[in-house]
Amino acid sequence: MSANDTQILIVGGGPVGLTTALEFARHGVRCILVNEQADTALHPKANAINARSMEHFRRYGLAPKIRAAGLPTDYPTDVTYVTRLTGFEMARLPMPTSADAVAQAIDGSSPYDCAEPPHRCNQMYLEAILLEAAAEQPSVDIRFGHRLEKFHEVDGGVVATICDLANDQTYDIRADYLVGADGGRSRVRRQLEIRYEGEGGVVRQMMGGAMLATYFRAPRDRAWLQIAPSWQYWIVTPDLRALLVSVDGGDEFVLLSRIPDGVDASEIDDRELINRAAGAPVDAEIILRQPWTAGHALVAQSFGRDRVWLVGDAAHLFTPTGGLGMNTGVDDAVNVAWKLAAMVQGWGGPRLLPTYETDRRPIGERNLGFAKSFAVSIGTFDVSEAAEQDSADGAAERQKLGAHLADHGKREFIIPGIVLGVRYEGSPIIWSDGTPPTTDDPYDYVPSARPGSRAPHMWLRDGSALCDHFEAGFTLLRLSEGTPVDNLIAAAQESGVPVSVFEPADDAVRERYAAKLALVGPDGHVVWRGDTLPADCSELIDRIRGA
């Protein structure tokens, strides 16, 4: 077999592409990942890893390493709304430090009922960790500095032409399947002639239209940063809307600002912009600057077909409010990877792959709607000249703004229902039990083992999380001692479907799952539950494998 023959070709080496590679490694599937850039991200991008993504990273053994990156474990992750960084504080959303968030997850006081609470770690740190982990996998071949030129489908696979940019040489890779994780300007999506649907680049006062990200280093002192330590500082004035993000909890920051209409990014003086946000001179060292565009609310018409599939920004492109873009892509990666693994391993049926789009496109639309609502909320209100005045009128204006911003902050940053309440309603591979769905409330997550839902979290008596016992294949939870399971295991073995059995021996788990048996899929979603096995277990196995 040639070194350029593989089971899966992944195009794109950002966090979603690298997660896809790690998920394939978990299933023992060979893949080659090509990425046009020679390095991981050098400029701060996404700043929030949500609880569901952290659960996935926990499965790869990476959660401790990721928690050690980004903001220090004792650094406040508050979100603060100010006039200037030396001005008035109008609202503050208190958020736990990383260490406190973990403690709250363990003692049950976290709004996120899960093993891994959210973590504030910049994408450039995350990518480096994921790349290192993927490169260590014997089944993963990482090729940074290699660009996809074109591809075509052949009988039983895909042939892609790749350019090694270091020497400008092209070569072909033959794969059984191709996954496009190559971002909003995806070559893979364009060659498939799949268009985005929705709106792009909608102009707002903030988080809409042309934007500039300025990555800089400055000594953290009260001469320019008089607001108490925060993860995010939103600057709201009549003449400036901007967001300052603490990258490392020390002297590195990124400032996101709206580029005024009719102004080119090259005309903007970054130091002058930083000084305006601070309301004082800042001894800033500009590390990198990057123009970008906000105001996107786009979902691809299709998430792929046959042997080529799209994940992450290639499939949906959001304004980054709510931190939903990258994190939605991580969930895409896990869903598509187990299904492609089933196909190359021979146990996936002909109806399995289309369920990737059936499952994930509605979630893309759902999360896009939430992200857009957050962008509208933060980007479409007016600020009067009084906001910065030390007067009664100024105090009244700041009180009014503060009420709006405090409410907005809670709605954007504390969203357990959005993050953990994902369920695959009507998925052809889910065996419904006829129970009604819980309300899809973005702010209130109600744990439910109803088929299609994320398997609810539980801490077990030995201190492990229930999800720590979910295998790469399907996991049958036997929640009542002695409940027969042999017929299901036999049916799975006959079809080659990997099913393991775990018995927590904990009445609390049975109560939460409201059944004596529950079958959890490779992505951590419940596919079936009941007190007894179906009369025909082969029918259930055929359902979950898409036969």
C-alpha cells in the first residue's frame, strides 16, 4: 500500500480538523490530514471551549493539558462592560476561575451538569495541544504546508491532488472518504458546488461587518487598565465599540473592534485604537493584526454527499458571539467520524452516513440562531454622549446601559441548555421510546436519557464520571443487576457492531436514566433505552448502524 493511500483524507488542520483526526484515531481508522498553513494559529481566535467540547477532549485524555493552557487556573473569567478601560464599569458578569469551575462541577453547584465545565483557552493554544496529540497517533499522518488543489470521486473512493508548498510539488492521495474541515472559504465545499444559505457580513455597531483583531503585549498596570481583572472587557462608548480579551491572564491581549465604514484596515493605527479603548496611553507592542468579517449567519445547503463531507466552518459560519462556532464544529467532527469509521470498518449500513446531515444540520441552524441573537443584542443599541460624563445624566445613562448589558451577558455566557441540550430529534438511527422531549431552553439544561439526547452525566462512587466508561463503539449501560443483555450482544457481534457493557451498580444512575438499560452511541448520545431488550435485537442493531 502506498504512503498516499489512506482510509480518510481530512482537509484542514484547525481545531475541528484535528479533532476529526483524533476521533478517527480513537476508532483505529487511518487518516491523512493536510493543512495549507505551515503552522497552527499564531493569532488569537476563539477564546472559549464549551463544556461539551471539553467532554470530548476528556475522552482523548487532553482535558488536564488544555486546562493548564490559556488563562491561569486562579484568574477570574468575569465578563465586564465599561466605557473605557480607565473609565466607568457599567456591568459585570461574575464567572468562576478555572479551578473554581472544576470544583463546582464536582460538588454539583455548576450550571453545567457535566464532568468538564467550560474553559477559557485561546484557539492558538488549543490547536498546538491538539496537533501534538494527533501527531502522536500511529494511525494519523499530519501534513502541514500541504494544500488541496482538487479532488474527484472514483469507484470506491476519492482521489485528491495535493501540493507540497515547500517544494511546489503535487501528488495524489487516494482515500475511501474525504472530510472538508477547511473553514469558511472551503475549497471542498466549493468544488461540491454547495452554497451557504443565510446572511453574511451584516453590518452592526459591533460584531457585524468589517472587524479588526489586534494582538498586542502591554504591561498590566493601572495606568491604562483600572478595571478589576476580567476575561473579557467590552468597551461601549458613543464613538467606539470594542472587546478586549485577556489571552494569557498576563500581558497579552487581543482587541476586537469595528472598522468604520469607508475605512480600510490598513489605515487604522493600532496603537491609537488601543489608547482610545483604554482612555489613556498604553505602552503596547503590536504582535499581529488581522482584519476579519463578522455578521455571518450561514449554513451550507448540504453537509456533503457520498464520499465527501463537511464539518465546522465549512458547513456553518457564525459570528463568534456565544462561542458557538468552533464548538459546534467539534461536535460535528465526533458525529461524522464515528459514522465514517463504521463505513470503513464494514459494519455501517447504507442509511448511516446521511444521518450526519440529519443530525447536525438542524443543530447548526439552531446554534446559528442563538449566535445571531447574541450579536444583535450586543451590536444594535445606541449610546448617548452622556455615558462618559461624571454627572447625574451620565449615571442614569450608565445605569440604563448596565441593565441591558447585564441581561445580555447572562444570556450569552451562561448557556447550559444550548451546550448540553443537543438532541437528535427524528434521527433515523435513534430508537424512540415515545416519551415527550424536554423543553429546548438555552439557559436551563434538564438532563434526560430520552433517545437522541446526550447521555446524562453522573459522578460514580469511585470518583470517575459515567462518560469515562463509554467506549469508542456503543456502550450498553446495565443499570439493574441481572437484567439480560446476551441477545443484544449476540446480535451486535453477528453484524460486527462494537458493543461493550458497563454496569455502574448505582441506583442514582438508574433513576436519572429512567430505565434498566440504555444504549449509548459512540458520540455519547443515547440511541435506545428500556427496561427489557426488544423482542428482536437484530432489528435494533440494524437501526443504530443504518442498515
